[in-house]
Amino acid sequence: MILGVVLAGGLSTRFGSDKALAELDGRSLLIRAVDALSAWCETVVIAGRANGPAQCIPDWPRPGMGPLAGIAAGLRHAQDHEYKSVLTCGVDSLALPQNLLAELSPPSAYLESQPVIGHWDVETASAIEAILQSEGRHSMLAFATAVNARAVKSASTPANINTPADLAAMEQK
């Protein structure tokens, strides 16, 4: 079984307000991300938020540590509930490829253009925890390298909403 994890613990500093609640065509980015992962995952959780349209789990080991903390939380949750892998995306990752799971299987793999979009084996939990507890670099690529994850070039690049202008551009499509 695959657990879907929406990474929603960011501060949205470039966006200027809570990006997860920003709407595109009448639906929040958070609802869109949960719905997108639901296409491949029986269960989807939201990492880094206190409430939302799916079960919310806190970032691990604490908030403010970036997407790795959300992935770590998802991997720990997956282990506790006997999932084999975790499929992740950012709350602002729109228009995921229809064949995303096929492209990222077997785990561990991530989209080269957006490393937060990944498929991670639950066995990688100890590696991400070690990175987050170290004084070293807490980056997605450091994690991917540590677990020998494959970088996948997708035929289509998902949208990444960082600013209100990015959102406005998506509304024009």
C-alpha cells in the first residue's frame, strides 16, 4: 500500500499568505493536492498543518525544517500503519502527470524538476531522520543521494505555485 503525503508545512513567504488556502477555480491548493494524490493512494495525509480536508500529521522532528520534515513525518506514519511506500507532493504542485506513479516506481524516485514530488520506500525513514538530526545540509537532494533515489525526467512538468503571479498565470490556462 502507498500512503499519499501532501507537504503543507511551509511558511509561504514568497506567496505572502497561506498558500494552501489559495484558490484556483474555486478550489484550494490544499484540496487539489489531496485529490491529486488520491488518484494513486488509498489514504492521503497532510504533513505540517493542524487541520485540513484529510488527516493532518505534524512535521518531524519539528515545524520549520522544510519539506524533509514533512516527508519524515509521512514515512514515520507509513511505518506505523504498515504502508510500503509514500508518494509525496507539495501543496503547490499542480497538474501532476497522469502516469506519475508509474514514472516514480519502484521507489525511491523523485521528479528531477521538483524533488518534493517523490515516491519513497518506508525503509528510507532512518536516512531522513539522520539527516534531520545532523548538522549537515537538510536538503531534498541530500536525502535523495543518501537513499540512492532515481531522478526522473517527466515528459510533463507539474506547475509549482510560489507567488500570487504564479497562481494568476495558472488561472489563465
